[in-house]
Amino acid sequence: MRLASKIFLTFSLVIAVLAGVGVLSLRAVGRLVSVNREITMETVPALRLTTALHEELGALARLEARVLILRDPRYGALWDERATRVRHGLDRLGDLVHTTRERAHLAEASVAFDAYRTGAAAEHARLLKDRKSPTELDARPEAERVERALDGLVEATYARVMAAQAEAARLETRTWTGVMAAVGTAVVLALIGTGLLAFRMTDSLRRLSEATAAVAAGSFRDPIDASARDEIGALARSFNAMAAQLRRMDETKEEFFATLSHELRSPLTSVREAAHLLRDGVPGPLNAKQMRLVTLISRSTDRLLRLVNQILELSRLRAGVLPLARQTVDMAQIVGRAVEELRPQAEEAGLTLERERVGTRFECIGDEDRLLQVVVNLVANAVRFTPRGGRVAVRLVDADEELEVQVEDSGVGIPPAALPHIFESWRQAHRDRGGTGLGLAVVRGIVQAHHGRVTVESHEGKGSRFSVLLPRSAG
């Protein structure tokens, strides 16, 4: 699956969950609105109307009293008008009640009011016609029955209000619970999906970055995993192909240098020996000009042979076939030999060459000649890049499980841009001072063959310090 599809599916899942949350929320809100509408549009008006009908019945009772006492037809007309309003109110209540209990109380109130209205109208007509008739009204019990029915209707409607409020509270609780659960689920799914996607991408990119750094350092060997079918997998496969091609080119180059060096070694040795014989006057005496030419040939041949030997050693180091005669060696003696070998060169350059020791134990397991080569290369570089009047110090440090050899100078230092590449082949920090650019690469190869490491600290214009750390054991 392509990376774009993975991202799309991850966010689609989150959007789908959020959409589900929205739908559930809208349904719950719709139900809450329906319940609130029922309370606002039906139950509350029903309670108001029932209360108003109670008040109207009281007014009817007062008008009855006036009709009974005063026997004035105007009060009778007012009573009829109010009775008509009560009848209309009862009819309107029929549209506002819904429960069986409410309908039963409303039906009882309607029947009782009709009986009360009929009886009271007949009594009013009798009283107004015969002003000397008795003053008792037989319709009053029906009025009391209407009031009792209305009281029951109020209780039933209030019970419906309380039930609706309870349902609204349950809906609110259920809505909040559902919404919070759905939001939590969406957040968890989003975190898991994006986390997995981010981890997959960053892990692949991290491995690609490490492999790229290994290629840059020349230590990349095994191809990285390219089983993914997305863009990162395609990038990994392209990177493996590129690394394989670079490795083949590097192997071809190393093979070429090794073969060329091997083929050049014998004729150069012959040329050097012939130059030495000429310089020693074996074929016959040489004049001054011939001696200068022979000396020039001898020095150039020696330099070429050193270059050829360094190339061969570097090829063997990279192939892991450089022979090492491992034994217990005293690094103090090795450092002493290197210092004495290079002291004339240091004195000729006007430098102070010193030895220092920190600790008492300076033995380790290694090849004496190769370790001597390491110290000589580092000290020779320090002498070459330190101006007249400077100082070069070779320091041995007893570092418990390791033995440290420090070569410190007060020379020109190494530019910051060249410092990360100083141990690479054919790389030189100062090309104007000669050298092949292989000495430090050979030093690192020999130290790594001894399972050690070499580091450098340098400040341009102030000097450098190379540190070789060797394990006490054979590794």
C-alpha cells in the first residue's frame, strides 16, 4: 500500500468516528429538543389553562351567589358567558393532554361541567322567573366534582412534566456519556493510527539516515530492509542498489590501486637500488651534477615506494588481511623509539619534541611494528605542521582498561570543515604542505585492527591533539 493511501485511510478512520459522534449527538439533541418542546408547548400551557379554569369556576360560584341573592338577569348573562369560556377551555385541554390518566380526569371534568352548567342554567331561569322561590341550588355538587377532576388533571399533568424532565435528564446523561466515549475512542484511534504511521515513517527514515552515514564513512555492508511496498520501500530499494553500485566501484578502485601498487613496487625497488649503487660510486665516480641528479632520483623513488607501500597497507587493512603479530608490547619503549627516530627531523625544523607519562602501566597486546608505525605517522605529521619554535609532545596515559597515546602540537591546526574527514583516504587539511593523504587513514586502520579508536581535537591556528586508545587485551 502506498504511503498516501495509508495516511488517507488513517485520517478517514478518524473522520468516520468523529462523524459517528456527530450523528449520535444530533440525534440526542433532537430528542432533547422534542422533550423540551413537549414541556414548553403542551404541558406548561395545559397547567396554565387548568389553573385558569379553576379560577373561572370560582368566578362562576361568585356569580351564582349574586344571581341567588340579587336575582339580577345581568349576572345570569355574565355566568353564561363565563360558562361558555370554561367549556371552550375544556375543549382546548383535549388537544394538550396525552396520557390515559389525564384524559380520564378531563373526561370526568367535562361531564361534570356539562351537568353543572345544565343544572345551574335551569336553576337561574327558575329563580329569575319566580323571585319568591327557595334560594338553594342543586347544581353545586357538580361544580365541586368539576374542581376535583381539574385537581386530578393538574396532578396528572404535573406527573407528565416530571416524567418528561426525568427523561430529558437521562437523555442528557446518556448523550454526554456517548459523546465523551466516542470522542475518547476517536482520540485513541487517532493517536494509535498517527503514532503507528509516524513510527513507521521515522523508523524507516532513521535506518536510511544511518545507512547513508555508513556509506559516507565507507562502512556500509548489509542492505537495509526494503520489504515495504510504499514510497519509503521504493526509496530503500533504490538506496540498496546505489550502495551496491558504490561498493562495486570502491572494490574496483581498491583492486586497481592494489594491483598497480604491487606492479610498481618491483621496478621502483630496482630503480632505488640502482640509484643507491650510482650514488655509492659502484659503477664509477660521479661529478657533482650527476650526484645531485642521482640524489634527486633516490629521494623521489623513496617517496614513490612509501606511497606504494601505504596504498598496499590500506588495501590490506580494508580487506581485513593485514597480518598482525600480536604480543605483549611496552608502549613506552615504542614511543621512545618513535621520538628518537624523529628527533633529528624536529631539531632541523627548530621544534621541541617531548615525552610525557601519566601513570605506570603502559603494556598492551598488539603488533609492535604496526603500533610504532602509528606513533611515527602521528609525530611526523605534528612535526610537519608545526612552525619553527613550536612544541610537539607525545603523552602516554594509563587509563585503566585502556592505554591512551596522545600526540599534541602547537601547529597550524585543522580547519573545522576538514576535521570530520581527516581520517579519510586522499584527504588533506593543508595540501600546500605535502603528503599523500593516506597517513591518517593507515593510522585509523591499524588502530581499528587492534580494536581501538583514534580521535582528534583541533583549533585552527592553535594546534591539534590526536588520541589513540588501545585496549589492554587482544579484544
